[in-house]
Amino acid sequence: MRMGLRGRVFALALLATTGVACHEGDQTRAVQATAVLDVDVLDFGEVPVGEWREKEVRIRNVGYVPFFALDALKLGDNPSYEVELGEGGGRVEPGDSHLVKVRFHPLKEGSTEDRVRVTTDANQGAEGQVRVVGLGTPTPIGVYPPLLDYETLEVESDRTLDVTVTNPVDLPLTLVVQGDNPDPFTPDTITIPPFSSQKVSTKYLPRTLGSMGARLEVRSCEGCTPSVVDLKGNSVANAFAFDPAPVPFDQIPVHERTESFTHARNITWRPVTISKLVTSDRAFVPLSKPEGSVVQPGETVEVKMEFAARFSGPNVGDLTVHYASDKDRQSQVILDARGGRPTLAVTPVALDFGELPVGGKVEKVIRITNAGSNGNLRFTGVRADGSSTQFSVDVPTRGTQRYAWSGGTWPTLDADALTIAPGNDALELKVYFEPKAEGSWQATLFVRSDDMFNPERAIVLTGRARASGPCVYELLPQPAMDFGNVVPGRGAVLGFYFRNPGRAECAVKDIHISNDAGGAFFMPGGKLTGGVVVYDTAFSAMVAFRPPAAGSYSGELKLTVNNPAYPTVTLPLKGVSRASCLVATPSFVDFGPIRYDCAAAPRKTYVSNRCSEPITVSDASIGNGTSNQFTLLTPLDSPRTLAPGAGFELEVGYARNVHGQHYSPLYLRADSEADPFLVPLLAETNHEGIQVDRYTQGTDSQLDVLFVVSNTTTMAPYQSRLKAAIPDWLRTAKDHGVDVRVGVTSTGLVARGQQCGGGANGGEAGRLFPVNGTHPRVVSGTAANATADIQENLDVGLCHNLVQGLETMRAALSAPLSEQVDDPRTAQPNDGNAGFTRAAARMAVVVLADEDDNSGFSPDSYIQFLQTLKGTGMSHRSQLYALVPDGSCSTAGNEADRFVSVARGTGGQVESICRSDYRPLLESVIQRAGALQADFPLTADPTGTAEMTVRVQGQVLPGSQWTYDAARNSVIFNAGSVPTPGQAVEVRYRSVCKAPPSTP
């Protein structure tokens, strides 16, 4: 029979007592029971929540007699740990061990610990403790797929998708929808049982429009890291998206018909069935018959439409597509017979870069606009034909925003869907002429878009190149542009100066920062294309340093010149950025623009110590800049020690005796700082104030009239009214003794169709009509057939769809057309406008158009053009008169704000194109031409009349023959002294020096 535990303990104690009786000292200790634990800490490491890990603790008998393992218990109440005393009776013989099992089952994430106490009946080590620790980590919950994309649904419809959730642990999982838009998403399950895999169906039911997103989060415990299924969907009002929308129709005469189309694309995830097409106006008739067809997701159906004009003026309707998806639904698109669809307009349509040295580079800008009124135009890129290697384009821009090209290389470049809205929105494109060899060069640049009817517009590029060089130049500062120290968080501006001291011209191009040191160096005005620098001329430009962080920076400015041996010119840039105790107020000294003959007041800056310890400023000096125009008026003769907050003023003078911009660095050196502190010095010297205004007296009997007549398809009645007014108009001119010279051009800047006649297919682009010369293009009002010739020329055709009258006006009155018999840019012979305008004659531009201008450039640019057309001070001798819509009639477009703005800005008049008689406006043009000019406005304010001289044909007039009117700032000739037609008038005076700005 086995001895019980109590008996065993008694026997062990008896044996120990016997041992004590029989032995002494070490022999007594040799028979004691000794227990030890093999570890002090039991670390389970990382264990996912819900999983189990087991480790063991050994109770070792290191004595000479056996003992019993009595118990193993947790001291805390942490439910993540379990402890079990191993089996085997508990008796531990000398040299043996007994196991204690500890299991870790984390129920939450994060660090957790407890203590296990082990007790025995050993004489020594009867009780021991083990610290147990572990880290709960996220449960590896399986979710597939990780994304449920419901795609696009109609509002108030639903779609269900499944996700499989796998639970690998013995804890239940909970599901919840979170995120920005949780409401439309609903799972059919909220709990996943332990050790199971389950398919969860999640429904998307949007009740509002737009894109929506949420997350299905699956957790094994509250606060645990979830496994996530992303949920996203999009809700739309109906299944079809139409392109184009609105559906555009050409403007057509009454009783005519025209066709158009739109593409209806199913943008939802489910197939739909078209049941019928319905229009709101019987003038619109569907030509396509898609009834009964099933349209798959993403599939497109073409719908052709016909419009029959029943009355004059705009007409707008709706096309309703009835269809079935989850229920009967419908989609609508506007039918627009007003015209005004997105229309590509480009200004100008020809660029003549003139003559350049080989190796030079110049730029011109074209402006791309949307001449429509309904919907955005998509600019899709450019291509080129001809000598395209001599020309290139920059990236398109909108204001300061630059858009990178995507795909393709010159001569074919594509752009990413750049949209242009109707109205004032525009893209600009720089075009470069960079000749690489002598000769005359020509290419054609095509601007491409999604304009349905005119997807491309052509721009003729011409340029000539001559041999020149090699360039000899002077580039300052040298040996480098040194910004010294610019403290972190601040920026500074200096500049460079390029001068041509040699006899050969310098073609300079591609002036840019070739190494910007991670963006620390840049040109505030952007890179410079270049130009031609002739003998003893120069140019300057700014370079900025804005260090992004503390440190030393090295960069490089690079440009190219026409010197085959040394074509590349570089200027090192350097600067440091470190904290400094010095501060300058202002941080730069800017004299601004100063007249050569006007005193430049000194400028000051206050230098102070912003640190909490004294510093010593040992030196202040002006370093290498672009000139020696700056001087330090308060030199630092000896070191200055500045207490915290203390400072002193430095005063800088500016010599102003060299024209141009000037940049120099003012360096301040402190003994405790390794690098000089920078204060930039900036100034510009302009010409002296002796102003010379020159005029040519016009005649009271000569008037040049340019009629700019729209050749769009709706202009027939208005052209007829203008032709009907011509006979009486010419009689009025004769009665007033006014010699009228007449030319006509259209508002067409690009060719449109042969039905316009005249040899240019509607694209006169400023050339007088008819371009082919089938009858006189310049008509004198006194000619025998003047009435018939002018009326025939006014018949410019009815083929076009794009009004760009302001630009055709500018082209007609500008070089090369105004100066040459033949336009060198076109194939037609003798199509220049030379001989039309007369230097002494007044100029009147009469515009006839039933919609507004779409030339692209601002009206101010055309106002300035007309004001300067006859020379300085002759702005009142050129006006624009406009017969355009004013909102008072329904047979033409809306108000023509651009034409009206130019007419009013030049002192002209505006009348409605819908009035029945155009004679009153035309007669006002004649009446204005009947007086000599007696008042000549000055371009600047004079200091007085003491230094003012007035010359006519080079002869000084005594002061008794003229007066100066300060209120009008004009010289006014007395009666009897008014210059006669054609005489040259010169007024020389000293203009007022503006008061220099006060020193901060």
C-alpha cells in the first residue's frame, strides 16, 4: 500500500532528524531538500489575440533528498494566462525536475503580465515566483477580397457584393461599418463564430448623389486592430452620360434642316434597356431608333438628331431617353440649336519671327480660346509640318500654371485633357524660333482640340536666319554670384549683367538655372528665352536664393551664345544658410526706378543684434555685383560691438549714371560668424527727363475706313442693310469734302469654306476682300464705281462659324500686311494691304457682327493698338465703331461686350445691329473727320513751360502761338497757328521728377 502525502512528509522529516543525530556540520546540510526554479521570467513574445502559446517552468531538485512540488498558482487575475502543475505525483528526486505549464491566450492587444508562485516542501527554496509577460498582437483575420467596389449605381437602387471572412481563433469576431459614408453600406452579418469561415453579403443602397466610401472593420476584441475591407461606390441620377452635351446644332436659316448627334454611354454597373426617345419640341427629331436595345455597362449608343428651324433665333429643347434598369427610369440631355458649341479659336494665325543670327532664339505667344458659349473645349495637343526642327513650343500655360505635355515628341505632342471654358478662359503657348542654319524657314503649327467641326487650327511660322558672331561678351558678377549668408526661412535677390562689348552681335538663348541646388536658386521671372544683344548693349535679370534648410549651397546659371568655340556660358551661384545674430531692417535696399536726371535719395537699413549675447561687427562692404553704382555712405571705420537689441544705421548711395538695372551685395561680417551676412542692393536707372513727343498733323479731309464684316452663316440680313446704307454715306462724305478710302475684311481668321468666295475660303485674316483681286480691294469714295465696288466687297460670304474681328482688324492695319503688296506668309499673290492707309488720314474701323468677338486677347490690347496706330499723341484719330447686338433684338446673339469695350475705349460709337437703318452711325464717322487737330496731349507731366519748346516742321513756334493747358495736360495751338495736314509737330519739355520714396 502506498504511503500517503502526510506519511511521506513525516518520513522525510524523520530521516532528516536521524541524519542530525548521526552527523555534524556539512553532513547535516547534505541531507536537506533544496528546490530551485530554472527561470525568473517567462516571456511569450508576440502572440496574436485569440491564439495560444505554452511555455514550461522546471522545479529542479539540487539537494540530496527528495521533496514534493505542492502547488503552482497565479498571483494576479489576468485571464490571458493559465497555470498547471505538471502530472507525476509531485515527488522530485535529487537531480530530477518537475514541470509547471504556463499558457498565454491574449484577449486584447498590448503588453500584459502576471506572476506565478510555485510552492514545495523542500528545506530550501520552498517557494519561488516567476514573472510571465507577453504581447498581444492583431489577430490575423482573413478577408477576401480586400475591396468591394460597387462601381456606379443609380440613386435609390442597390447592389450586393460578398466578402469571405476567416476566423482563425477561438474568439468571436465582430463586424461594423465605419468611415466617411457608412450609411449606404449594410452587412448581413455582425458576428463570425470561432474557427470558422463565413461569406458576408454587404449591400450598397445610395440615397444621395456622388462618390461614397466606407470601411467594413472586422475585430477579435474591442479596441483591437481591425482587418479592413474597403467599400466604395458612386451614385448618379440616371444611367446615361451624353457626349457632347448639350447636343450642338449649326445655326441655320429658317426652313432649313441640320443634323447632329450625341453618344449615350451607360455609366452604371448593370445593363439597361432603352424603351423610347422623346423630344420636348417637334423641331427636334431622333433619326436613330435604339428602342428595345440592351446597353451593357460602359457601352455607348450613338443617337442622331435632326433640327428643322421653324423660326429665326435660338431654339433649345430636351431629348428624354426612357429606359429600364432596376425599374423604369429616364435620362435627359439638352438640344441646343443656339449655336455656341465649344469652338477652337487661335490668335494669331501667323507668326513671323523676323531675322535672327544662327544660334539665336526668340519667342512669340499664341492664345488658345473657346469661342463657344455652351460647354468646355478640350485642348488635346499640337503637331507641326515643314521645317519644324527650326521651331519648337513650350508647355501650355494658363496664367502662371504650367501643364506638362504627355506623350509624343515634337512635331507631335499630346496634352492631358486641358479644358478651356467659354468667355475669358484661355491657354497660352510659347512658340520658339531657334535657327540652326542660315536661310528662310517656314513651318505650320496645328493646334488640336475636340472641336467637333474644326478640330485643328493652323498657324504659319516663318523666320529667317543669318550668319553672325562669334559673340564676345562680359558677364558680371565674377567670379561667382555670392549670396553670402541668408538665414533659414528668408530669401534674397541679386542679379547678373550681360554686355556685348564686341563688334559682332550676340545671340543669347536658354538663360536658365541649370543647377538649382534642390530648389534653393531660381529666377523670379522664370527662365529667359533669349534675344539679340547688339554692340555696346546689355541686359540684366534677377536670381533669387531661398534656402529650404540650413547648409551650404552651390548652383549654376547657364546660357548659350553664338560662339562655336565656347557656346555655353556658366556663372557659379553660391550661398549659405545659417542662423545669424544680425538682422537688417529693411532686409534689402531697393532704390526702385530712378530717372537719369533725377536725384536718388540715399537709402538706409538698420543693422541690429537679435541674440542674447553681444556681438562684434568687424566689417561692412559692397561685394562684386553688376556695377559700381552703389556706395556705402556710412562706412564702418572700426569694429562695432552690439549689445543685445542694439544696432546702427548704414546708408547707401546710388550714382544713377549708368542706364539699366543694378544689383550688388552688401556684406556684414561678425567676428563670431563664419559667413558674411547679406543685404541685397537693387536699383534701376532710366533715361533723363527731357521728353520729346512727336506728332503728325492729320487732315480734315481724309478718312480711311476699314469695314470688318462678320461672314458667319446668320449674317445675310445685316450685310444687306450695310450695303443699302453705302450710297447715302458716300454722298454725305462728298458733301463734307471728306476724301474716303475704303477697305473691307471679314471676321474670319482661319479658312472655313469655298462658299464665302474671295479666294481665302472665309479666312481673310486681315487681308482686304477679295483676296484674289477679282475687283478693287481699296476703293476711293470718289471713284466712278465706288458704290458698287464697296457693296460688292461687303458681300464677304456666309460660311463661317467663328468671329475674331478684333484680331483681323489688328492684322489688317499691322505689318507685314499694311506695308507690303504681297503677304509673304501666304500662297496667294498680291494679297497685302499696302496702299490702303494714309499717314495723314484719320482711321475709322466699322465692325458689323451679330455676336461678340472671340479673338482671345484682352480688349485693352486692341484699344492700345488703335490709340497708337497714328503715332504718339494721335490716339483720338483712330476709333472703332460697332454695329453689334445690344440685347434689344432676338435675331442675333447676346450683347457684344468685347466690341463695345473697344469702341468706347477709343471714343467710337455703338449701335444695335438690329436697327433697320445703319446710316446714322456711318454719318457720324464722316462728321468726326471734318476738323483739324488743335490740341496735342503730352505723354508726361512737364515741370512747366520754361523749358518747353514747340516745333512745326522743325521750326520753333513763339509762345504767342500756343498755350499749355495743365488741366488737360495738352499743348493747344491758337487759331491761325494750327498745323496744316501732314506737318510734323514736336513738343520738347522737361518732365517732372517723381519724389523719391521716403527711406523706411
